[in-house]
Amino acid sequence: MSGMSAILILSLVSLGAVPQAQAPNAVTNESTTTAKVDRIEKSSRVLTLKGDGNVVHSVYVDPSIKAFDELRVGDLVTVRYTESVIVQLRPNAKLTELQDTTEQARKAGDPNVLQQLKRIVTIENIDSQGQLVTYRTQDNQRGVRHVQNKALLAGIKPGDRVEITLTHARALSIERAR
């Protein structure tokens, strides 16, 4: 499974969906990370960071954040950024491979989207405590993931097919770490 596929599926388990008659769940998280600047793409204003365990994370940096222009590869920075996940119940939908829908999101009017990924999976099991979700992918791979926000699993049951959309958006602030 690719790294992006793992990220998408990891994000799935922190969310749930609501019954079909209601709107999909949408959760936007604001996160903060401290990491070393690995790459700076000035023209697209994308900052790639490398953290503990060589975890790589990229964020779009809005032109209003002037600190971006002063960064150098190797700088230790603290970045506050947003990511969102939408989980929508899709009864009888065909399971899909991981799809990069970044360009569609940008064309739909959100130029700040760094990356957007979608996938439809089948929920196989939710443990009684709402802490673990077992799912199956289009290529019949089975995964088990920890649930970060079990309240978001309301309305999801084994056998449900859900579409997960993970959007990596933009940096809200950047500061050099001390």
C-alpha cells in the first residue's frame, strides 16, 4: 500500500459518516508540527518538512505568510496547518482505488488545496468501544486502524461503503523553532 493510501485510510478511521439522508461528515483539523525544512518550492509555495522517523509532510503556504520567504533548507520550524476529511455513506457504491482529485478541487474553486485524495472502502467491523475499525479496499486488502474520534462513527455499521476524501490544505503560520 502506498504512503498516500496509508494516510488516507488512517484518516478514515478518525471519522465516520451519518445516515444517507443527512449531509456527509466533514472534519477540519488544525494541527501543529515541528520539523526540519526538507524542500522549498518557491514558485508553488509548497514547503516539505521532514519530522521524527523521517515522516514527510508538505503544506501550501499562502503569500500572506512572509516567514516563508526567509526559510532555508535545514531550518527547524513549527508549522500550524489545516487538513480536512469528509466521510460520506455510499450504499451500493463500487469500491475504488485511491484517486488523486487535487486538480478537480482546485478547479472547483479552492486554490489552497495542496493535495486531495478519495477512496471508497467497505467497513467490515467497528469494535464495541469504537476504538478500532476494520475495512476492506478495492484490491481486497484488509486494514485495521485506531479511531481517534469515536463519536464520528455514529451511523456507520459493518457492511457500509463509505467514500473518504482527505484534503491537505494550507499553512496558517510558520515560526522558526528555538
